[in-house]
Amino acid sequence: MSVEEAPDRQGDSTAGAPDAQAMRLCGTLDVAIERLERARPFAKTRYQRPVLDVAARLLSVPGGFAALCTRAMRMDRAGLFAGSDWDTPEALLPQLSGGTLVSDDPIYRALEASSLARFLAVASGAGRHDNLHSEGARHFLTQVLALNLRDTFGTVDEAQRALGDRLTVKREILRHIAETVGLTDVLGVMVSEIWRLLEQRSVQVGVVKDMIAQIALALHERGAELGNTRLGAERLVSALFGPTAGSLDDPGIDAYLERIAHTDEVGLSREAMGFARAMHDTGLVSDYHAAFLRWALDYRDRPLVPEALGLGTTGLDSWRHYRRVIEDLIRAAVTPATPQAAYGLAMLLERGVLHNAPMVPALDRQLRLRLKGATRDRIALGFGEAAPPETHLLAGVLQILGQPLGVGQGANPTCQSARAIAMWALIDPDYLLHLIGQAAEFETVQMQFEGTEINSTDLPVGLAGFGPIDADPVSVLLVTHLDRIYAEMGRLCAGREGDPHRWINPQFHGWWVARGCAVAVDVATGKLKAYEDFLRRFFLTYHPEYNGGRPVSHPQPAGIAVTDANAQFVGWHAIAILRVAEDQTGRMRVYFYNPNNDSGQNWGDDVIVSTGGNGERYGEGSLEFEDFLSRIYLFHEDPLRVDDEVEVPAEALADVRRRAVASWAAERVPDADVAGSDA
């Protein structure tokens, strides 16, 4: 790596010059850096630690980070980051910076601070780096600030206060960066990121709401200096804290209810439509909206609920037929502690779910359900005591049924279970409610695998442990059971030839999973096996030009080989293929569900998953057909269909193979193929 340094100018604009103690530490640091510079490459690691020790001490004194910034490029050039993850700045993740800055290990804190100082030098023009350009460095820093906006100038809560001096140092670093990069850019990135996430309509919006609260704080503290960013930010803030004329000044729930009690019919209709407009625009529900809906149930002059939910033709038809159960659901599930249930209910009605014969009695049963024992305690632990556990669970049910593709796995290795919950909510919602009833009342889930009964309470703990907490209420309830059952099905497949998903997926997910299964790799060796045939079969199964124009009638489980932005293999991941269709430009795309909470990802080699702007519906990710195929390793197909007469162009198969071998399959090419290519 070659690094060039321009004359150091960054320190001139820093907030706070180094004090006497900092000056002494700077002298010590300069000596340590000089020794690192003189060290031979194989001895660099021996001299890195003294530099980091002094840097860690320097950060704890006023002006310490500013002093570090003036030496950032020199330290990089000396080899401070050699042999560590920080040696490739273009691959660093901004979401990890905040946590590392308050790490228990001062060496990691010093490494992260030194790395951020390097980014700041490049962003401000004080230094140049072969693998990092000015705009990229600035974008990285704005993301770091956006993700840590609360620590930049927000109030400190109890959890943060426990960090003590580490938080003080972190805040000094963030404020120094903000003064150089500019808060306007930070909020611009933050607002764009929020809209990108909202476009996917995730069930879990707690983090987004926290980010919007921080934006509200920034608007209050920074005011007019935010410039053009202010308009987009205010749109998000108003959706939560003042979406209507009656709530615009954020008066508080009690004051708002007193206000609307004296509002005429025209004004109430405007309130209802204002709430609906903000909700469907963002996917977010204000606490005022929840309060208004509950109040509207007792307003008999005219039905305000359909207006407040923003119902269309299908939703209004559901309201007319099932008004009693809808009102019961609002009373039981839509509260200021669970406002998002209103959006879930609105989308549930728009999907026409209640017209499915078993659903009304199933929801009536859910309304009467009472959680017991450890199940009740777990829901309370995950969602607090502002509302009863039954309320949180029912609110989660409405969200899942209304937003099936918004189910996420959280930070848990449970993509199979999250996918199953989403697919049941989409295709078989009464079966999902049946499973929820089992888990809630009996603390177990029963399924069958080829006639063998499986009871989750009889099974050992799986990958999910005792279940996730950072997920929606339905997932918190079900995932621990589903994870155990899925693992048991895998054990029952032990000894069978081939990939066990061939038998597990139809039994676990449902009858609608095709019984044929194509796998790109040999299970025993991990090497590619008959890969061209695998690619051809995918074309014949899913591409309308080669499968006779047959659409995907039911979502199909599939497995992808996830790669990072450098196209390096990360791991196997469960998704579902939803549909294949042309986008507005005429390009054939695969639209799929990804349970990882954020479908928008860069998988390297220009394979960037789109979540909007290419014909995606809420919750879908998409890729052009060949891009998607270059990352898939397992899919289901109908074993009864034979398409031997259909020819897939050899050049199309060769191009996909090339892209796979350049990414996840780089180490999976059979030795015979490698030898043949060498020859």
C-alpha cells in the first residue's frame, strides 16, 4: 500500500488545541511513530503496540484527538494498521465504529480513533490514500456520525452514563469530525438512509424511530443552519410527532384527546385523513394516531376508522363485512405503546386476509388468548411493561399478517425460521395463528416430518438458543421452537445422499414447496457439481422465456451464497423467490424475500441488490436474472416437468459461471476443471 501525505492542515481548524499534558504525550507519540517508521516490515507488529498505547492515553486528554489527526497519515504510512482489519479502509463498516470507540480494550479504541483520523485527513484534503478517495472518506464519516448522532450532541441515558470516560472520549471524537465534515451532510445521509429503510416496510422500526427522534433533537438544537436538509428531516419528524393539524405542536396525548373532543366533523375527517396519509407515506404510525383510532371507536356520528386507516376498495369491503372483529382488534392491539399495529391492521385489511374463512375465528381465538409462564415472561422482557404481553403479541400478529415481507431475523442465525414465518403469513395465515396458539398456551410447537411427530419441547436448544429478543413479538415467541424443529428434521435426514433441504423444506414450510431440489455444490466436498446443468435448470424453471411463460404461483425457498462488497464468500443464507418479471426497462429480474432486515446489499462485482426503483413491491429485493443466478446455490423445481427440448444459450450459462467462480465459488472449482483450464 502506498500512501502520500499532503502538508498537515487539518489541525488548524480543530476545536480545542492540545493542553500541556497532551503536548508531553505528543512528544512520546512522535518518538514511538519514528521507531515504527524505521522498523523492518516483519518487525512492525512489535512497534505498533507502543504507538497505540500512547495514542490511547492521548485520547483521554483535551485536544488529544485533534493532535492524533495531525499525525494520522504519518502513522498509516509507518505501518500502524498493517496486519489488521483497519489496513483496508475501503472495506471497513461504519456501523462498527461507534461500538469500537467504547470498547473495553483501549488498543481497539486507539485503532478505531486513528483510523477515523485517517479518514478525516483524506476527507479534508490533508492527506491522500491510494485505496480511499476524498468523497468516499467523507461519505464514510457522515455515516459514522449519522449512526452515532445521539452521542454527538444528544442527552445521555443510563446505559451511556455507565460508559464513563469512554463515552466522553467518543463524543469528543464525533464532535471533532462533525465540525470538519459538517452536520448538514450527516443529516442528509441520515434522512436518505431512513427513507431507504422505510421503503422496505420492515415490521421492526424501533431503530428508525430512534433515529428520527435524534433528527428532531438536531432540528431543535441546530435550527436554520441545516439548510435544505431541514425539509426532508421535518417530513420524517412530523410523521411521528405531529402528522396532523391537531397534533402539529406535539401537545401530548391527553391534551390532544381534549382538543379533538371539541373538533367539528369536518376537522375530525381531516385529522383522520392526515394520519392515514402520513402512515402510508412512511409506514410509521404516530402515538397520536393510535390514540385517535381508539377515540374514534366511540365516535358514532360517522365512522372515522376507515378514513384513519386509509382503506382502499378491498379494505373498505373488509370493514363493511367484519367491522366487529376489526373494532375488537383496535381496542386490544392498537395503543400508544404499540402504534405500529395500526399499519399492520390496515395492510391486513387491504390484503383481504379476513375473507379467508378460518381467519375471523382464528383472530377471535387470538383475542382471547392468555400467555402463560415463561412465554409471558419472555414477551415482557423483550417489549417492556407499557402494555400487557398479550397486547404486544396481538400487535405483532397484526403486523406480521399485514406486512409478511417485513419479518426480519434480527442479529440471529435464524433465517430459516424467519423465512417460514413470513411465508406462512403470506400464504397460510391461519396455520401461522395455529402455531402461535400452540406456543403461547402450551409452550411447545408440534409438526410432522414424513409421518414422524416432532415436539419442540423434547428437543435440544438450537442455533437460536432460547430465542431472539431483538425481533418482532411473533418471532420472539416462535423462533426458538421452529429452530429446534428445523434442526431435528435435519437430524432425521442424516445418512441420506444429497442436500437435506430437499426433504426438509417441503415438510417444514408447506405443500406449496416444489419437491425437486437442485444444488450447485457437492454436499460431501463443497465443490461445484454439474454446475452448468444447475444453471440451465434454473433458467428452465424460472425464466419466462424458457419455462413457457409460467409465473411463480407460490414463493419458493432458495439458498444464496452471500458475498461481501469485495465479492468474497460470507456464508449460506435462506431466502424465498417471489416472482420473476421484467422491470420498467425491459430487463428480466428476480424479486425475492430476504429475512435479514435490510435487503439492500452490495454483493460485489456490481451485484447490488435493489429495494426500490426497479418494480419492487414493499419488502422485496431484486436483481437482474443473471446477477441473481450468479449467487444462488440451491432452489426447488417441479420434478414432473421435462424441458429437454428447450435450449438455453451457452454464452448466458458461461457468463453466469464466470461470475460465480469470480466470487463465492472461487475455491469450489473441482480439481479436474482447474487442471483442464490449465491445460
